[in-house]
Amino acid sequence: MQSSNDIAAIRDIGIMAHIDAGKTTTTERVLFYTGISHKMGEVHDGNTVMDFMEQEQERGITITSAATTCFWRGNRINLIDTPGHVDFTIEVERSLRVLDGAVAVFDAVAGVQPQTETVWRQAERYHVPRIAFVNKMDRVGATLDRTVEMMKSVLHAHPMVVQIPNGLESAFTGVIDLLLMEEIVWTDDGGTQLTRAPVTEAHELHTEATLAREALVEAVAEVDDETMNVFLETGAAGVPLDLLKAGLRRATIANKGVAVLCGTALKNKGIQPLLDAVIDYLPSPLDMPPVIARRKADDGEVQRRPAVDEPLLALAFKVVHDPHRGPLVFLRVYSGVLKVKDAIQNVTRDRKERVNKLLQVHANKMQEIDEVSAGNIAAAVGLRFTTTGDTVVVATDREQVILPGLEIPEPVIF
Ligand code: GDP
């Protein structure tokens, strides 16, 4: 499993959507499958997938936390709760600030909805790279194409469609991965199966997938020079898988394009490829530019890199009241390391504080940890004065710096 200092293996992401598009269901499915795979990867004492599923059903999955940590393919995904469908409040601004990337969930029947537009613009304003998950492909009236067209016409986005559905509405069975040109279907226990449907099955489906793959290569090439160079030399069919994937990642991180996947969260068709896409296309903290802070003493600019050997710089982005533990202060650490019992300085409020405990919140448990390092998120127990929006550094740090720009910005008229 990933070590605590492996910053490249962290994804700090949010899920955003218009109400009813499926944000809750998608989040639950993500936590459910990552829970199974993590458990399976760790425990070899006879626990079966079914045991785990039953336990989960009994306990219920906690998704109400400000940030929930799960693991996928050896990576740590911190799912940060973004307030839904709200206007320009400071809470949205703060939560967008702690994300490095986002999954935008669309309703395949309704397409782009008013609040999709709102959250999309907010993400754009903060340059948050996005991938799109077109949900509810099993519903009557679902189409991928219309939603993709609306992404272009309403959101002015550059969609890069990486999957097409195999069958629609009640006939929806899975998706065709256009990078692999294979069909992905789901087994009852949540596992995936790859079949060679486009190659072996109906000629029509194969033709559709081939055209869609060509369109994907062109869409990536349009916004990524490296892909364009190879595309011009070899044509769409000659662009190798690794290069196409790397192009998709670069284009997404540079906010030049949006990888589009489809599925149904409710029926578990599409969640695992979505998790793969989070790891493959969304940035890790290392992909982000250094954070700019200001010295409180003279307002001088200081840059902090996402590295453990930098001084601690953390932002409190949410306080949740726990009946047993008192206030849990959720911190995103941008640089350095915060350890339990460290004396810290809340620079915003000029207060010294001590961290009694650090917690990592998982879907079904709170885990005590000794430290939280650059790029990661944890809940601190024992802070009495620190609240949402405050900047925290180590008390002995000579440079008392503060993260600027957390005041409420002027609303933007679209
Ligand atoms: P939220 O408001 O965005 O959090 O949406 P929810 O996750 O609560 O979903 C809204 C409704 O749509 C619920 O009744 C879900 O059961 C249903 N739903 C969510 N995803 C799907 C899907 O993929 N297919 C179908 N048919 N229904 C879905």
C-alpha cells in the first residue's frame, strides 16, 4: 500500500452535480467498491466480498463527512464534500480551493441542467480540472450524444469521450472502452469483465466504436500538441494507447478538455472505470503549482511546494461537530508535515493551538494517524480556536504565512 509520503498517489477530489443527477449514489458506489477492493487487498483471513457487503449494509456507509478517504489501485482518494447547488458562497469557494480535481455527474436524460452550469462555472473560475460522468444511462430517454453536445454548446467545454454505451435504456449492459476497444461489463459482486464485444460482436457496434475512437484521438490531438504530432504522422489508428492516455491526462490537468465516461451509478455499471479515470486523468497534488501565501509581517509573497521537506502550511476548510470528540477541524496540508502533539500557530487568528489527535475518515470508520503530510487531508481534534478558512503553520516557524483570497469574491455574471 501507498506510503504516507507518496504524494503522486493522492487525489483530492470533489463530486459535483445538479440536484438529483446522482451525486449521492455515485459517492456511495465509489465508497462501496473501494471498500471491497481495499479489504480484499489487505485481508487474507477468509473474509469474502459478500461478508464485507453484508457488514456494510448493516452499518450503512458514512458519506456525510467533510472528507472521506478511500483507496483505489494503491492510490489514496480523498473525496471532499462540495456543497451542492448553491450560489457563490464562501463555503463553495473554500471547498473548491482544497480540491485538485472534480467529477461532474450529469443526468443522461436531462443533460446539462441549471445547477450543472453553476458548479461548472465555479470549477472553471478556480481552474479545477474535471472529468464528466454521464449517469443514468439505464433510464428511458438516456443518450450520451445529447449530453456531450450540451457540454459543448452550453458549457463551452471540450469533451473527450473515452467510452460509449453498449445498448441504451433497459438494454444498457456496459460500456465500450475506446482506449482498449473492449467492452466492460459488470459481475454481480462488483467485479469487471472485459469482453471483446466490438471486435467479435455485431459489425455495427464495431464500426461505431472505431469511429468514436477516431473522434477521441482527434479531440485529444486538438488540445494536446504531443498527441497531434503523432496523429499527423500515423493517423488516428496509429496513436498508441500510452500516448493517448498521457495526452488525455495532460489535456485534463491543463483544463483544456474533459474526459467523458458514462454509466449508471444505481446499477453499478461504470463506477470502476470512473475510479480508474480519477487516477489516470485527474491531477495529484504534485501536478499543482506551488501555493502562494503571504507573510503576515510584511505581506511578502512566499511559495510553498507540495513537499514534506517544506515548512507546514495547512488550511482549515470545514469544522464538523462530533458528539464524542468535540470539533473536528478538517485540514488540507499543502506543504510540510503536521504531527500529533505539534504546537501550531493559527496565523489568521494569532492563536497557538495543539493537535491532540489526527483522524483519517473512512467510509465506515475513523482511523487515528500520527501525522498528515503535504497533499493530504485529515481531521484534527483538540483545536479550540481554529475555524473554517484559517491558515495553520507550525508555531516555531519564523515565517508566519497566511493563505490569501478567502474573502467572498464578487459574483460573476454569465
Ligand atoms: P443527488 O441529488 O445528485 O445526490 O442524486 P441521488 O444520488 O440522490 O439520485 C437521485 C435519484 O436518482 C435517486 O432516486 C437515485 O436512486 C436515482 N439514480 C441515481 N443514479 C441512477 C442511475 O444511474 N440510474 C437510475 N435509473 N437512477 C439513478
